[in-house]
Amino acid sequence: MAFAFFFAGQGSQSLNMMSGFDGVAVVRDTFSEASDALGQDLWAMMNGDNTEIIAQTVNTQPLMLAVGVATYRAYLAAGGAKPVALAGHSLGEYSALVASGSLNFTDAVKLVRKRAELMQSAVPQGVGAMAAILGLDVHQVRDICAAAEQGDVCEAVNLNSPEQTVIAGNAAAVERAMVAAKDAGAKRALSLPVSVPSHCRLMKSAADELAEYLKNVAFRQPEIRVIHNVDVATHQTVDEIKNALVQQLYRPVRWTETVNLLAQEGVMQAAECSPGKVLAGLAKRIHKEMVCAALVSQTAIDEFITAQSI
């Protein structure tokens, strides 16, 4: 049966998040490769005791890239078949591009570190914020954001499921929107552990600088189809892929449409290469017949491979 692979982005990180892969050589090798590229021990950082350090976007981005790629490599090393499609949520799109063969892993590690630096420079830590709004539809959330701006920026940026939308912008405006969302009947309004307001227009200057940096990064035509966040489309040329990555920085992640597109095409099986089960949970909320496994350990990988062979 045809299946897709999903890769999560920022917000899914946690300390010791690869503990389910203890002793798996390809996982450690992947982290060593990433650490060598940056001159920084990502494995030690991830297995330390400082939650704040791994929540800083300059660290979160290379960490989550390494997690996604390491999990995918562990899956292939265990004999798993290649998926028919790949999609990454926000930062996860870079892991998807590495898995597709479009982007070299070492280049990707350096690229997402640069992306993070540009994002943090565009909006200093503490100035921006992101929050998840649960229990309201996206149209309600957009109206609330518009009213909350009051000269600031506040936008619906991650369209995660019919009743879960992430908002981003200036911290004060996001706070106003959270209060308004609760008043409008939202089940919850939760601040997210990220240091930059991704996918909103505060990131436009960072996107312009990213476009310049991407001119010197080598990409290839993907060997596996990648569905991009910004337009829910597949791109084959290098210029199209780079343009999608630039636009993604300041435009919404259209995740609900991504999952629905796969379902419409008959791809009802998926696996999440992430340390948690966020995307697996969203897939079920978006399309009740979609089955998404969370590959949070080597055991989970082995079980998924076995299930696919039945």
C-alpha cells in the first residue's frame, strides 16, 4: 500500500528525544555528521538538562533536522521501503528535501542554522511569539488576529487541522489574540516554546536574505515527491524549490490541505519521522481514515515495516 512520510518542525523538540534509538549506529552517525558541520555537539545538547538551549531557534532547527533525517535513515537501514511522497511541517520541509535526495544533509544542517540566525536577527528574542488556538475554525482565528494587530503583526500561520491554528506575530498582539480567542470560545490558547514568530510577515526581511544565501546552496531534482507547505504543490526544478523555501518563511503552512491532498489521491497510510506524535495526531483530526504511525523508536520503525509487509 502506498504511504507518505511526514517530518515535524519546531515545537516538537524535547530533551532526550532520541532515547528510543539507543545503540542505533546510523542515528549517532547522523548526529555526528551534523555536529561536525556546525562544530557543536548536538547529541550532548539534546541529552543535556537545559530546555531553554534547545528551544533557541539557532539550536532547535539543526536539532530537529538531524532528528528527522536520523529517523528516516534508521528506517531505511532497517529495510523499509521508500514512501511515495514526503511532506515536512515548517522546518520539517528541509528534512523532507534531504530524504528526497534534493538536498545534501551537511548542506542542510548549515542552511537551517543560517535560516535560524536570519530569523532571530529579523525579530530579536522576546519581541515575537507564537500560540496554538484550539477549538475555533481558521476563519474565526483570522478575524481575531486582524482585530488583535492594532498596529502590530498577528497572523494565522500554521493551518494544522480544522480546529487547530497556530498564530504568530508581535508578542503583545499574539497575547491579545489569545485572550480574544478564549473569549470567543476556544478550547485552549497555548503559547509555543519557540523564540521567533515563523511564517508571518515579520519574517519577510529574513526571507529576502535567505534567498541570497540559497543562491550558493546546491539542490537537485527530488527522487521522491515533496509536497511543499506554501502552495501544497510538488516542484521539480531547483529554482522552484528554492522559491518555495523562501516564501515559506513568511507565508502560512497549509498542513490541513497537504494531508487532504494525499487522502484524495488514495494515500491513507503515513509515518511521522519525529520525536513525538504531533503530526500523527493532526492527520487523524484532518482525515479520520488516515492512519499515521509515529516512528519514535527503533521498535516503532520495526513494527511499521512489518505492518507494511502484511
